[in-house]
Amino acid sequence: MKVARKFIISGEVQGVGFRFFTQRAAARHQVLGYVRNLPDGRVESLAEGSEKAVEGFKHDLTAGPTYSKVQEIEELVLEPSNLYTSFRIEK
């Protein structure tokens, strides 16, 4: 069953390679969607895939790349849109 989640990641998550880390995690877990920096210093990511894949992706986001410090991940449950054919970094 396909699920969709939006994650809002807070902490030291900009300027540390977090978006590239997220893109690699998405490829590893075979999830589709996007990641982008928010103006307030947080990072937003939307992921669609199997429940197991999205949970594994979230687990990776919790760890983050080496120089990040993830303080909190807000998770929003969405309906899968099936609009994504890849996982991309948005500006």
C-alpha cells in the first residue's frame, strides 16, 4: 500500500548537505517526492512510497548527515498524489 508523508525537519539542517543526504536516502529506500530548504532554517521533504520504505526514509532523516543536528521531525500524513516520478531537490 502506498503512503505519503511530509516531514518538516528542525535543527542544524541547512548548509550541512542535508538535501543531498535526503536525496540519497530517497534513492536507497525507493521513495518519490522532493526536499527543499525553508526560509526559516528548516527543511521540508515529501515522500511517497510503500509504508516500509517511507518509515526507513524517516529513520534516515532522523540521523541526518554528519554535520547536521536534527532536533525535531514533524510528520504530516497525506494522501498519495502519484504526481512524482523521481525524488528531486527543489530550490
